[in-house]
Amino acid sequence: MIKKFNRELKKSMRTGLIAAFGFLIAFVWRDLIVEYVNNFAKLSPVQGRLYTAIAITIISVLGILIIS
């Protein structure tokens, strides 16, 4: 009973750590994409955010398709 609990606890902790690293990676890439798009589209902040949203959506959908 205790061994099973310890095994499940370790499994849950690994899953949580992997998710945390995944979010960290996603935030770093998001910042890079935002900077690039803002430099690319200096016309207006709204257009820059629109391009950023489109770029992140396309990258995310492609990532989901690859993983699935």
C-alpha cells in the first residue's frame, strides 16, 4: 500500500515538473515571437498583437497536430 502510494506520488511529481518546464519553454518562445512580430509590424501596437496572436495560434495548432 505504501509502495503504491510512493510510486503514484513520484509519478505525479514528475508530471508536474514536466508541465512546469513545458510552460517555461512556452513563455520563452512566446516572448521571442512577440519581440519579432513587434519589430516586424511597427505600424501599430494593435496590428503587432494581431500578428502575434496569429503566429502563436499557427505554431500551437501545428504542435498539437504533430503531437496527436
